[in-house]
Amino acid sequence: MPCTVKIRIVEARDLPVMDRSTALTDAYVEIRYADHQPLQTRVERRTLSPTWNTEFRLEVIDDEQLQDEPIQLKVYDRDYVSADDLIGVVNLDLNVMLKPRAPDKLSGWFPIYDSLHGIRGFLRVVVKMDFFGDLNPFRELSASVHFLHRSQPPPHMRVECVFGFVEELIVELDTEYMWVQNFRTSRTSNEARTLQFYRMSGRLRRHLGKKVMDIGANAVLAYRQHIDIEEEHGIVARGYGTACRIVPVSRARTPHRSLVFPVSDGSASASDRDSVGSAKLASPSASASSRTAALPDGDPVDAAAIRAPSD
């Protein structure tokens, strides 16, 4: 499923002060995705609310990358004397855009998170995806499976068939216990583990989605996901739920309502007598001579008013 991922870095706000001499920040954003070459915005000097409004493009061929790899947006402060200082990171999961009826773009203000200092500002980003070379890009993509944490489908959908319990388990080595960890700072180690969690979550849903599609389902209700750190044994990710097929709800029938048709006393115009299907609710000024009857549900109706429409 080849596609072009368009990333527009618009602006940032509420950045921390990184340069004590000016009480401001020289900020720029670095874009990292899978094995692509890193991309970078220009440096906006001496401001805590920089504006870039710059668009980048990534050509993605492998659909597994779209499901497994998040887009990393790293916000830095340019330091002209020493190494640039990392302000924080924004990780964007592309799975929300891979549904058949998903929105065509992902946009908004995203928190810039630092594993040591928490949220350090917000970054406004717009992401779009253009598919090409496939009239139905979701034909064989497990991302079309709906993973719902609720035990009920959305209001506009209904459960057509329940297939049963499904689960998936994956295990990876923990980067915390690799030899390279001896040369990493605490922040770098935290970022590596966070990225690993994102990748494992994407792989887990991709593998489980393939199982669900193989049995003829298109959704997992009451989906749960757990990631356990087993120290030197690695990291274990487990996902499970109830596989089912959900379809759109058909148009509901309108409820029955008892109506009273007006009685013609001969004084009405010809156009009124010839009208077909005109129905009005009974008014308090109805004639006292009107005979009433009860429908099966107990609603009163003027029996004399019920007549076949004239030709």
C-alpha cells in the first residue's frame, strides 16, 4: 500500500526557557520515521512561541511501517556552543488514519513530552496521507479492523455475528538491558523504551488484526492491551478481546402514532375533498357528534373520520 505521508509543522507554544541569558529559546523540530533520513525545520530564534508552517513528505512503501512505526517529532533548542538540548518529543500513531472511513488528516495541538520533566509545551501539527497505486488500499490491511475498548459497538453500528475470544502475544528484548545502555543518559534510555512500546503496540494490533480477518470478523470488542516488563527476560505485550462482525444499523422504523382524520361536512372546497393522505391531529373544537373508537394500543380516534381517500 504505497502512500505519501505529508507532515506540516505549524507552530509551538508554551516552550520552556532554554537560554538563561535571553530568557528565550532557539527552537527547531526534527522529524524521524522508521529508516527514513531525519528531516528538520529551520531554527526560530529567541521566541517561546515559534512558527514554522513548513511541510515535509515521506514516501512509504511498506504498509507494516504505517502500522508499527510512529512519527517522532523531536523539539530541540539550538545551542551554538555545545550540543543542542532536547526540549521534548511528540509521538504520532498513524493507525488512526488507516481505517476505511477514517478522517483524511490528523491535526491539533500535541503535548511535547520529556521523560524527566513532563510536558514542556505544545506543538501544532497536521498530518495527511495520500494513497496511490491501489483502488482499495485497505483490502488486505489488518488496520481496517476496529479495536474498541467498549463491550458494545458504536451507536451507528450493530453486532451481526460473534466469533469468540482472540488474543496475541509478542516478546522482545528490553533495550534497558542491552550493552549500549551503559553509554546512554537517562533521557535517551527512556526515549528508547517509549519508542519500543509504541512499536510493540502497533505490531500487536497488526498481528491480532490478521487473525480477526482470517476468521471473517472486522472488529474486536472489549479490547485490552497489557505490556509487562520482565526485567532481563524482556518485554511482553499481550492483547485480547472478542472478535465479531459489526455492520451499520439499518434505518429504524418510525413508531406508530394514532391520528384523527377530519370529517368532511360538505362545506369544504373541492380541493380539500380531493386531497389524498392529509392528516391532522384532532382539535378541541371537534364536533360533539363525532363517534370515537379505540385502537388496539388504547389511543382514541374519531371513527367517523376514518375513510378511504377519494379518487
